[in-house]
Amino acid sequence: MNYRLLKPICFILFLSLNTNLMSQQDYDQKIEALLKQMTLEEKAGQMNQYNGFYDVTGPAPEGGNAALKYEHLKKGWVGSMLNVRGVEEVRKLQKLVVEESRLGIPMLFGFDVIHGLKTQSPIPLAEAASWDMEAIEKSASVAANEASAVGLNWTFAPMVDISRDARWGRVMEGGGEDPFLGAKVGVARVKGFQGKDLSLNSTIAATAKHFAAYGFAEAGKEYNTVDIGTNTLYNMVFPPFKAAVEANVQSVMNGFNILNGVPVTADAVLQRDFLKGKWGFQGFVISDWSSIAEIAPHGFAKDLKHAGEIAANAGSDMDMESKAYVTHLAASVREGKVAESYVDDAVRRILKVKFELGLFDDPYRYCNEDREKERLFHKDHMEAVLDMAKKSIVLLKNDTGLLPLKKDQKGIVVIGDLADDKNSPLGSWRLASDNNSAVSVLEGINSYTKDYSFVQGPKYFDDNASFLQHVSINTDDTAGMEKAVEAAKNASVVVLVAGEHGFMSGEARSRTNIDLPGLQHQLIKAIHEVNKNIVLVLMNGRPLALPWEAEHIPTILETWQLGSQSGLAIAQTLFGDNNPSGKLPMTFPRSVGQVPIYYNQYRTGRAKQEPNVFWSHYADEKNSPQFPFGHGLSYTQFKYKDLKITTTGQKETTVSVTLSNTGKIKGQEVVQLYLSDPVASVVRPIKELKAFEKVALEAGASKTIRFVLTEKELGFYTNDYEWTVEPGTFQIMVGGSSAQGLTASFELE
Ligand code: BGC
């Protein structure tokens, strides 16, 4: 057969239909026609993803084995590449494949667009703190807009892993500890990336990751074992993934961890039974970086070929950088180790996403030089990420009303290495960003007043930290300490900026101590001795344990890592042009020894029994957190009253509450409803977030908020994965955090 002739024929076939107008049936026909022409090697090739030639986000050979990769590209043995970006580079590689491979099937170009491409949004954990789904969706659409302008058509985001362990560096990348909030955030991000029409050149395919339970790595240690029970898996870990599937996410990434002794990449129950079976997922599963190869060192396969067989049988459709499929899969099929129908299913799924993206219509759809010039750092994008940043800030404490500062406030002294850092606010996972491109806190303050002084104090971090290294921390050079203390003595207010370096969180950045690294605690204490008027501005990628600061510093503003416009958002908040409205998406512990700590704990058999010692507690620390999930203050005050349950029934239970702004300025409050099912056939958490609404109120105004609870909110999954709603008493709590609120209960017959 003359293969050269085939390609033009099949391309004409594809080009004859505009993908926008294509129905599922049309795709299916085209896909079947193409599948018939493919050799086993070409099918395995579609299931193969290679890293590019420069950047790496995992272990990779020097230079990326360029010669071999080029050879495979030309053969059509590469379905996708990651970490390639820029219109010129993407076009070059796409052209190679489309014009030189036998069937010319265009490639997917994937990248970790985690919180922006060039214009950086706040880190995802910070965005989750906004509880503002519209803003989050907008922020993801900005990221998609820029990513698509540099040739990318696929992001490995959102990470929807529920995580309760602040030691784990990747908590910065997710939506926090709660499945309800986590699912909402995940869906908002999927919608933002994918838009309403995936074939537009401004939208990209999203990935829900890491399926499943990667966020439960033991002791918060990266790549560590996961060992959780069915109740937690079904009711805590699964919901955000299921919600992302329902929101039509195009791909799901598996992970590095094991679960029940099975590497999740090798887990057919997870991938075939749940994801593609019960949930009807239509997209494809991408492995994590070399997670197929890692099935062998886990002790679950004897070598790479065997690992590939297990992964393919388990439903891992595309192999990221393991080279298992491209090297061995065709042989495994011929030997009867993998059913060809599994391979066909994987290829169908991958091709379908390529169709949806419009790549068969135009393989260079995302390669537009004008867009590339025009979209990056676009003014509209800067506005959107500033808005997102302002909404992500959480006011943890404001005991003495130091904030907001007066605009004409005299004698402000700004202290701290992070105050003029233009890199750390960009956070981790921002491979394509420009170093030092964030607005620093100092620059932000400068836009309000020049009447302040800045003292760096001791240097906290090494300047040369990079994505690929650990950050070196100064623990003994106190130079600058004296100067800082001296300046603080006469200040009317000290704005002290402290926290983590931007690369201290993220992948492979687990910590055993989640305090302020280096000399920061020492500095804060020294300043506190001479001046109590301190506003502590925290900049960090995870919850921190700061018991001393929480007790002694009157004002604490959690600013996370807020991205490109960080300093502006912080300054606008310090000076009262932004009234903070964020609420914590993760519990802040008093001590690292309490971790994992989370609000939706299961009931124990030993609740408080003082003075008896035999109850579930610590001998040296309280059980309660430092700052609970859902906590966050405002410059105004809110009061809750009149909690009422107006109707009750299996179909609908309506709960209403009246919220009043009793302060002097306009503000926003996140009204949170928690539900408790005290007697059930599976032990339920002491409370669970089931509804929330972010409400804006003028000073003095009141509003009645209504929540409708249905089967969806009242039920849970049994250990047989049956959704069940059990009659009996339900308790509810409505308030401004998970720790307190008005309570009521109702009976369900
Ligand atoms: C991470 C993934 C990421 C991939 C590609 C892996 O190490 O776990 O989340 O998408 O690398 O960069």
C-alpha cells in the first residue's frame, strides 16, 4: 500500500467538516475511519507524550533524548508534547508531525498552566480563599487566553486533590481541604479554561488531577504512600473529580501514589470502573510524569514493558514521559497481554479531544503570532488578576483596628525581605512567567504614599532560588536586625512582611516545620518589644503554624502569593480601598503536631470528658486550630440572626438566615451552611459545608439568605458506593466560619 497517498486523503476527509458543527456521531465516524488506517505502532504513538527539549518538570535525561524524539515525531509516534511553548516552536513541531508523519495527526501541546501563563493569578489555594466562583472562572479564562496565544491547547490543571496536610507543598495548587468548596473551585476553573466552545483559539482543554487521593500522601511527604479508607475516598476525595467530569473536563491525570496497595496509574477500579464507568467520563486519562514507569519501582511490575501493560489494561490512556507505550505497547498487544480494544478505546478518546479542540480543522489553530504578541500581559488580564488577588486576601486578625491605614498616615515603617521581593509573590508552578515580574508590596505602597521608610532587616532567603532548587534560608546572619528594630521604635505603624519564599511550596517542597523560616520569628519578636503596632502581612503557599504571632501580633493579613499584581492588591487592602472578604480554604494549625487538622473530622468515640484524661486530645496542645476553615474578617462587622428552617422534606428543606452589616462601611461576607448527620450507617463528619453564598452589603443593610437543601446535600456514599439519604435528625449551623454560627435542627422522615 502506498502510505504517502493515505495522508492527503484522510486530511481532506477531516477538513470537509467544520468541527464546530460536528456532532458526536460525526466525530465517531471520522475517528473510526482513522483508527482503521492506523498501525499498532501509530496507535501506541497517539498514546505517547514526550517532554520538550528545554524545560523539565520531572526527572528527565539531559537534552531530552532529542534525536530519538525527532525520529518518533516524524513517524507519528507522538500524540502530544508537554513543556513546549511559543508559537514558533509549537508550529515547527506540529508541522513536522502533520507534514511528515504518515497520517499527519496533529499533536496536543500540554503545559502546567496552573495560575497563569505570563500574567500570574494568585496561587490556586489563594483563589479558593475568595469563595468567588465567577472571579475564579475569569482568572482561569485569562490563563487560557494567554496559554492559547503561545501555541498551547491543553493545561494540566485544575488540581482538585483534597488535602489536609499543610506540610505537603502542593496544597498551594489546590482548592483546600473541603470537597464541597473544592468541587466548586475545580468546576469554575474547568469552565474558565475550556470556555463554552473548546474549538475557539482562546480556550484550552483542562485536566482534573491527580486521580486519586494524591493529596493524602503520608506525613505530607511528596510522592509518599497513601492509605485512606473507602468512606474518605468516596465522600472526600471523589466529589471534586466527579464534579469536574460533569463539567466536561477533557482529561484526567492519575498520580504517583498507591492506594490500597495498587499504584493509581495501575488501578482499573479507579480508572475504568469509577471514572469511565460509573461517571461516564468521555475524555482521556493522562499518566503523571513517568508514573507508568514508576509502577515497577513501586513493586507492582517487573519492568517497563510489564508496567505499560498493567497501565494500559487499567485505563491509563496516555503515557507522559515513561516511554513505556511507544517502546513496548504494540508488542504487548501482539503477545495478547493487552487487548487491542483497550488501545482503540484510548486512541478514540485522545482523537476526540483533538477534534473538540478543532485541531483536525486547523492544526495551527493555536499558532497565531499576532495573538502571541498581543495577548501576553494584556491590560485586561492584569485587571482580572488584580481583582482576583484582592478577593483572595484573608484578614485573620484586626484586634486593635490598625487596619485599614489612613491614606495620609505618617510614620509608616515597612520591614522585611519579602516586602521588596518581586519574585516570591508569583508563587510556585509558574514555569512560563518572567522572573521578578510581580508588583512588590513596596511598589504597591509607593502608589499610595511616599511618606514611609523601608528597612529590609535580615535577609530571609537566597536571591538565586529557582524552580529546580530548594531555597536556601538564612538562619544566622542577623545583619539588618538592629536597623529594623531601631526604625520600628519610632514608627506609628510597622508593616512587617513575612512568610515563605515562592519556591518553598509546590511540587517536591514538603516541609516538616510549617513556621516562618529563618530569622523571621526572631525579627518579629524583636520588633514587638519596641512597638506593638504591627501589621503582619503574611505571604505563603500553605497554612503556617504561628502560635506566638497569632497571640501577640494584633493585626494579621494573609496574602498568600497573589501573582503579578500582588503588591497593588495588598496596598489597596492596607489603605482600605479593598475591604478584605476572603475566608480560609484550609485550617491553620497551632502546631505542626496537629497536622493533618481539618474541620470536617469524623466523630470519635471519645469526645471531651475532662477531668478524665481518656479522651481524644493532646497532652501539650489544644485540639482547636489557630484559625479555622472558613475564617476571615472584614473591616466592617456582620451579625447573623433569625435562623429558620421553613420547610422540611426529602425533596427540599429550606433554611433562611438574616445577615446584617452592623459596621460603618460596605463589605462582603461568605455565609456558610454546615450540616451534620449525627446517626448514620457510615460515620459522618461532625460537620460538612453544604452551601455558601458571598453577599455584599452596604453599611447598615440587612439581607435574608435562603439555602435549599435537597437529597444532594443530605446524602452520602456508603462503603458500597450507594448514594443514600437516611431519615432522622439533621443539625445545621450557619455562620461566618466553620467554628461558630447559629444552629438549628430538623427531622427527616
Ligand atoms: C506533576 C503533574 C504535572 C506534571 C507535568 C508532575 O510531576 O505531578 O501535576 O502536570 O509533572 O509537569
